[in-house]
Amino acid sequence: MCDGDAKTGIADAIVKDVEYLSGLQKRLESARDVVIIGGGFIGIEFADEINKAGDKNVSIVEILSHCLALAYDQEFCIEMEKVLASRGINICTSSKVASIAGNGKVEKVVLADGTEIKADVVILGIGAVANVDVAKKAGLRIGLTGGIAVDRTMQTSDKHIYACGDCAEKISFFGGRPSPLKLASIATLEARIAGANLFGIRRENAGTVGVWSTAVGDHALATAGLTEEMAREQGYNVVVVAIAGPNRHPGTMPGAAHTKVKLVFERNSGVILGGQAMGDPAAGEVINAISACVQSRMTAEDIAMFQIGTHPALTASPIVYHMVNAAEMAIQKMCN
Ligand SMILES: Cc1cc2nc3c(=O)[nH]c(=O)nc-3n(C[C@H](O)[C@H](O)[C@H](O)COP(=O)(O)OP(=O)(O)OC[C@H]3O[C@@H](n4cnc5c(N)ncnc54)[C@H](O)[C@@H]3O)c2cc1C
């Protein structure tokens, strides 16, 4: 993050320090033009929070064609961009930052096409890397993505040292290749594995499924496992179903929110590879249920056979329950 520091203007790491962050908050109070570089979940949440002050021009600059494109299929990204735009946030996608310019302090962000965006605070929501200085000094092996190399028990190249969290190298649940994901939920899982194994090896890490949510106002977007695009890129033969409808029954019940669930299955085995959910904050728990299905390698048939609990004021109707109906439709598609 960079708050226009007089000397360099750029902090070289995510500074998790109350004093530093209080300084940033104070600086933001007097700021008029704020530019966030990077439209991932951290970037859009920063943008929305800063925009809530109501007296600033907040812009997000994203190099990909959509914000959140590394985590969601395009249709979900577009929906979230509409929400951000409706709240007054300026979104510049397919835009590469060429420089951050100013005289002694930040004054503008210059894009590769020459566009200049006025800025008195710039926040970088990009490029998080593992902090492995101590591990390097200790002579530990470093993995391909720059994290401390660990085996499935979270043991490093020194059998007396375990590593977990953002500093540890991750592998994907799908195929076992290195994964760049860094999340608190992954860190805590790894901590439960490493902690248990300190007393005798008994837990192994199956790899990172990749499940997380983001929220802008009451609008939540959540993902688990592979998106349709990722699955196709990785060579899976997929069956994809999206179901949309209210999460109460009838849909006119107070508190009902339009909810969309998309599930991605491998065609031949019927195994679920991933899912995405969009709707009110309940989407954050819907995705955890989907993640459990992915981690258990459930099939569409398993999900279609779920014994679900429903209530008019709490859930979707049992006859149009998103996950179950998506699985039923996927089974039909697999038969064709
Ligand atoms: C803005 C933001 C929002 C996020 N939102 C989410 C979210 O919604 N959901 C989610 O799952 N994840 C989220 N994350 C990611 C999440 O914060 C991290 O994955 C998580 O904090 C990693 O935990 P950790 O314990 O590995 O590292 P950290 O939380 O970074 O803790 C490491 C600690 O070690 C200290 N330290 C470092 N070096 C040394 C040293 N040499 N000696 C002593 N202490 C040292 C650091 O100061 C720090 O306090 C977010 C991250 C950011 C930046």
C-alpha cells in the first residue's frame, strides 16, 4: 500500500501495523482522489470502504479485462462491476499502470495508453509475496512461487521446522501444482495440520481448494475450487449449470434475495470441481457448503441426493434449492 509518503511514496510490503494503518486512515480523510491499483477482492473492498466517506473520487485500475477475473467467471465479474459502478466507483479495466507521478508527493497515476488519473492517495492491491527472509537465513528450501517449501505435513526441508500460512508454499487441490493463493482460511487449516503433527504425524494437506468470498454492501460473491474458465484451461471436460432464484420461499418473503449458484462438474466422473455463488451475505456460507462437496470429491448424484433443511423465512424452497437443482440438471446434461 502506498500513502504518498514524502520520501518514496511506496511501502514495500503489506504493513500490518496499527500505527501505519492509522496513518493511512488519517491521510485518507483529507484525500480527494484515491486510486486503487488491482481489482482483486482486496482492491474492490478497499475501494468500496473508502468510497463510503462520500466525498472522494475513487478509481480502480485493473490490467485484466474484468475486476475479480482471477477468481470468478466473467458473468459474475460483470455483475460485481455493475454494483461497484452503481456505488460511484470508477473502474478502468484492461488498463496497465505505467507510472505513479508527482512532485514530492503522489499527484497522478499514468496508464500505459497515456490516460492520467488524478490521485493524492494510491493503494496497491497487487503482488503479495511470501515473507521468507528468516527462512532463507535458516537455509530452508524455497518453493516455485517463492514460499517456504513444505511437504503435505507442513514440514520444511529441515525436519525440525514446520511452516504454515502466507509464508508457506501451497499446492493446488487440483493436480498438485504450485498455487499462489494466500488466505486466512488456508493459513488456519495449515496451522491445524502443523500443530497436530508436532506431536506425531497424523494430518496431511490435500492441497488448496481455493474458497473465499467478497462483499460490497449487501452484495456477496463467493467462489470455491475451479471456475468454468479455469477448469476448461486445465483440460477438464466440464458440465456447467447455473441456477438463479430467491433464497426464501415464496420469493416475496421479507429478506428474500436473488441468488445465483453455478456449479462445475467433470463430465465423465460427475465429480464437482467448483462453484460460485452470488447474492446476499448468505452466499458466504453457501460457498462453504459447496467447498465441502469439492473437498469430498462428491458427484452430482451425491448432491442431488442431499437431505436439505428448508424454512420459508430462511432458505430457498425445497423444490428449487439451488445446489440440488443444479446437480439434477448437470446429471441430465451428462446423460446427453
Ligand atoms: C486487506 C486484506 C484483506 C484480506 N481479507 C481476507 C479475507 O477476507 N479472507 C481470507 O481468508 N484472507 C484474507 N486476507 C489474507 C489473510 O490476511 C492472510 O492470508 C493471513 O493473514 C495469513 O496469515 P499468516 O498468519 O500466515 O500471516 P500474517 O497474518 O501476515 O501474520 C504474520 C505475522 O508475523 C509477523 N512477522 C513477520 N516476520 C516476523 C519476524 N521475523 N519475527 C516476528 N514476527 C514476524 C508479522 O508482523 C505478522 O503479524 C486478506 C489480506 C489482506 C491484506
